[in-house]
Amino acid sequence: MEQDVATDAPSDDGTEAITNWEALPSSVVKSTGRTMQILEFLDDHQAPTNIAQVARALGYPQSSTSEIMRSLNVLGYLSYNNRDRTFVPTSRVRFLGSWVLDQLHGEDRLSSLVRKVNAITGQAAFLAIRNKLESQYIQVAQAMTSLRLHLTPGQRRPLLRSASGRALLKDVPDAEISKLVRRVNAERRLDENLICLNQLLADVHFIRKNKYYFMESEISPGAAVLVMTLPEEMFPTPTVIGVG
């Protein structure tokens, strides 16, 4: 029987694989979350991939990974190569939500923006939007340096503790930010520091004035993040672009 909580599958050399992908929130329907994360992984991997590779990378049981990927193949979202037993996304995946992207001036503009920042800096570049009390990466271009911060699409960061999250507070009234601080401080883990409201508001005021923000990461020691807000007239949903 498949276990509810999957551990990392062993790699080909018998060692445990280390996944950079975050575990799904407990409130998410498991099959739904896994399906979306598999599609996000394939988008990030950008190469034909077999079931074992996906299961290893995401820490899923191979049986459920196989069921999901074969179902996506039947539905036309994944193409299967019988020769080497690998899957790749089809154009049907690309066109999902294309009407939304068209309203945001098209997918190509968004994609080229992230790729251009990635090419110029050599570092990980990303787009992020707000998802309740978190900032979530919706597109990532991986760093090209040997010492790099690895980010993954769908990855979440605390709204009040991350650079992207603070930038996404730019249009949130101070009174609402104050309520968020009280809530997050009340629900914080024992190993988390209290968030200083005055400092947070100072950071948000800086972002409102200058449209960018830089901070050393509280989540990934040794890393730093630079983010910039994107024009509201081009992006109806508040969106930030960043470099890690």
C-alpha cells in the first residue's frame, strides 16, 4: 500500500536523492497537488524524463507518480516515448491559461523578461505573486554559476520574511500590514523571530518610493535577493521580478 507521506526514493547508486521541491501543504488534495507539481517539475527540468526521475526529484512514491503521468499522457498533456520510456509535455500544457497570459501582454514577454535578467546576471531569476500569507514563484530561470541558489516554480516564501513578499506588500495599506504582522507573530514557530512592525513598514515605504528592494535571505543562509515591482498597468495581478 502506498504511504501517505512519501520519502525520497533511492537514486541509481543506492543513495537517497535530495529534493529541492517543497512538500505539499497538508490542506491540498494530494492527487491534485502532485499532478500540478509534476507539470512544474517537467517545466523546470526541460528534458525528456522518466517516471523514476520524477518520483526521485519530488520524493513521491513511484506508483502514484506512474499513475499520474500515465493519466496525463492519456489526456494529452504528456507525450510518451516508448523507446526510452520518457515523457515530455505537449503543446496542450502550454496553451492552458493562455487567455490569461494574453491579457498580461502575452507569455513571450513574461518569459523573455525572466530569461533576459537570468542571462545578464548569471543568477537565478524569478517572477513571484502573492498567495495568501506567502510569496510564490510562478516562473524561474536557474542560475548558471557553480555556486547558486536553486529555486523551483511553485516554491513559496513567507510574505513578511522574504524580499519578494515585502515587495508584494507595496500596495497593501499600512493598517492591513499591521494586522498581518500581529497574525504572523501570533502563529510563529518557536524558532522564528518576531517581526518588527516598524522595520517592516520602513522596508515597504522604501519599496513604494524606489520600486526595488534588496535583503540578505532569512530563509537561505548566505544568499541575498534583489527584487523589483513590475508596472501595475502591465500586470493587473501584483507581480515582482527578482534575482537570487
